[in-house]
Amino acid sequence: MQGRESKGSPSPTGTLVYTDSMSEPASKTFYLETFGCQMNAHDSEKVVGTLLQQGYRQVPTVEEAGLVLYNTCSIRDKAEQKVFNLLADYKKQFGVLGCVAQQEGEKIFERAPYVSLVCGSASYRKLPQMLVQLEAGGQRVTGLDDRLTDECFETEFTARTNPHRGYITIIEGCDKFCAYCVVPFTRGKERSRTSASVLEEARQLADLGYTEIQLLGQNVNSYRDPDGKKSFAELLAAIASVAGIRRVRFTTSHPRDFGRDIVDVIDAVPALCDHVHLPVQSGSTRVLDAMQRLYTRDQYLERVSWIQGARRDISLTSDLIVGFPGETEAEFEETLSLMDVVGYDSVFTFKYSPRPNTPALRLQDAIPDAEKARRLAVLNDRQKQIGARRNLRHVGQVLEVMIEGKNPARGQWIGRTSQIKVMNFTVPDGVELATGSYVAVRVTGSFPNSLVGEMADPRLGQSDRSGEHGGCGQKPEPQGAQRNTEEHRGRQASLAG
Ligand code: 5AD
Ligand code: SF4
């Protein structure tokens, strides 16, 4: 091991596309801040694109904005509280979008008097009309009545913030109704986009210079093509075959709908990344049943055995909840033992948080917060050990890394492997790299949450890779290893409309 660990920066959730139209009146300026998951971040990219299309200008601070928008998250209580604190802070025209909007509805107008727009994610396609109502002096404009919609929010105006990884929503909503989860109430019922429209968006991204695509959905593998043309696994293969696309990721997968065909397609198609995020939530079948997760511990482990039996070295990550009502110490220990058996590469861990409308609210035996905190700490400590062990196996390998940035203070570049691991690495003196390009990196050390390495001799990159596990990047580099970032950014800007 060498140096201190640094995990790289989290993927951006703020949307930062500022246009330059000085002729617009101040009232047509907006500030948007995003909370929560990658779905929300990508929704915000589409919302920003829609507003720009309607003649609005995005500004970087609340103070400069005529309209302040918060795209909110209500998955846990803390995230929701944060938004209400913000709404109390400024005397501005506010719009509340996303999950808190859908969950709280018109009650928000009473609680936060400066709010004039409340819009859930299932109503975003009506945003242009809602903006017109706002401009006409509307005080309580709502988009809340679309929980049962069959439509997805598809727009050609997407102001993408990550210049290298393009996000595509393939399925919205959720029909699973896990006992703890607010999402089915805030994002509406499950609905998939046609494979033709998803593929068209993938081709557009490739034309714009994107080489990595991440498919998004609450349950991405519950995807059902409305035209009946492609299964989820077939859609993955089709996207991976789009010229110029070098890496394809997808998140989140639900264990119940996780078929062997997904592992087979990862094995067969090099551009599909070696990573599956498969949230388990608990290692106890009794708790899983109470959570209404629709699978047992053994059924989950069967899926894990498919993934671990693949020819490729597929990294496995998960979400875990501690302190679900009635979770005994022995049941909590079953989660710890499941972590040991699976050997996750990394996990996201949460204390159970009671949410409005959810079935779990009716369950007895709440776990005290201090006990939840203790279990969380034990879990995180266990994962630290497991992650350290998992990462150690990479030392000595040469892995392909997509460059995300540079840390000049450390003299290191930062990127991600196909397995989505953070790699901090050095390059020979005088070598300048471009973000978004791919390099071969020899791993020289490991930490629980990241790897460190040094750029392998670029001339050795290809042949070195053939000796390791079948990572991404076996397609020829479309634009040369050190791509012209300025050119890429220029084309990117035109996407913002
Ligand atoms: N309390 C705690 N964690 C939750 N999650 C979802 N709802 C709750 C809740 N009420 C976690 C789950 C899910 C992740 C996105 O958030 O682990 O997979
Ligand atoms: Fe929530 Fe469960 Fe649906 Fe995931 S599958 S979004 S945890 S209800």
C-alpha cells in the first residue's frame, strides 16, 4: 500500500449549465439544486434542458435567481428536512420538484409560503405549461396528479452535466412496494421506454462523443419493452454495440427480477462493465419477508453465485438497512454473515427511517436510534475489512481506467475502473492526460474503498489487458487515447439547446 486513501469526488448532483443570454428579464432566471439519487440528478438535467428551451437562464446562486428550484429526495427523513430548512431561508419564488413535492403535495404551500410551484417527477413533461402559469402570476401551480401515468419524461432537451458519462432513464417508477420505501408513492407506477427510443438516445450520445452510458431505473432489470422487441439483457447488448460506446453500466437491479441472462450478456459483451449493484437490504429471510422484498436469503445468494460464477470478475455492490422494525440481534448478525459470504466490493448502508404512507409504519418494535447507530457502525467496520480484502486482489493487475480528473496537490490522476472502483494514479513526468480518455494503470496498492497505481507503459496497454480479467475497453478507441476535451465540450454545449 502507498499514500493515504482518497475516494475521488462523488458524481455531481448539482446541475451547472449557465447560458449567456443577457437580454432575458431577471424573472426568467433560475437556480436549481438537486438532492438524492442519480435518477434525481438525471431528471434535473432534463428539467434544466426544458427550462433553457423555455427561454430561462440558469444562474449559479440563489441570490441571482428569479425562480429557485429544489429537486428533492424523501427516501429518508433527513433528506426531506433539509429542503424545508432551505425553503425557510430566503424570500424568493420557490419551486419544489421531485419526491418531497409528490409526497407532501399542496401541504407544502402552507408550510413554506414562498413556494409557488410543486411538481412531482411523473408530471415533468407538463413543466412548460406550468412555467407559463407561473409567468402569468400563478401562486400555487401544481403537477401532482400523474401517479398513474403511463408516460415517461422523455425530452430532446437534456442539459448534461457529466461530459463523459451519459445517463439514460429506461424505466421509471416502481411497483414493488417494499415495506420501508416511499418511492412507489413518489415516483408512480413502473413504466418502461421503448427500446427504439432508448437506442436512439444512446446513438445521439455516441454522436456527441460520449463513450460511457449508464442506464437508470429504480429497478432497471424489471425493464419491459412496450414494443416487446427486447429483453433487458438484449437491450444491454444493443446499447453496447452502438459505435463509439465503450462502457455500459446500469443501476439499480432488483434481486427478484435478476435473471441469469444478465450475467450471460456481461460475459459475452466486453463493453458491458464488470459491475452489478444488487441491493439485498438484509441477510435475514424473516426480515426480508417483513420488508416485502420478494426473495429469501437463499434466493439472493443463488443470484450471487451466478454473478460470481461468471467468466469475468464482476464486482458486486449492495444497499443494506439496519434497524428495520423488529430486527433482532441474531437477524442483524445474519446480515453480517451474508456480507462475509458474498464479499461485497462496497456497500451503501442506512439506518431504517420511517417514511409516510409506507406499510412498515404499522409495524411494532421500533429499534432505538442509538442501537441503529451501533449496528450501522458494526456493519461499516465489517465492510471496511471486506473491501480491503477484495481490493487487495487487484494489486499487480493492469486495469483500464476512464480518467475523471486530476488532483494536483497529490500529483495524482483520478479515474474509474470497469468495476467502478476509484483509482488514484501517477503518470510519468511530462505526460498530460485528458479527462474522459482511457488509460491502462498498473495497480500498486489498495485501500478499502480505492486503488492506487501508476500508468502502465501506454505501448503495453493493449497487450497487458489481454492477460487480465475481461474488463471493458476491448473495442478500439474511437478518437485516440488522449482526446481533445475542448472539442468534446463544445459539442456537449449544443446538447443543452
Ligand atoms: N430507511 C432507510 N433506508 C432506506 N432506503 C430506502 N428507503 C429507506 C428507508 N425508509 C435505502 C434502501 C435503498 C436505498 C436507495 O435507500 O437501501 O436501496
Ligand atoms: Fe423502493 Fe423497493 Fe421499489 Fe427499490 S424496489 S424503489 S426499495 S419499493
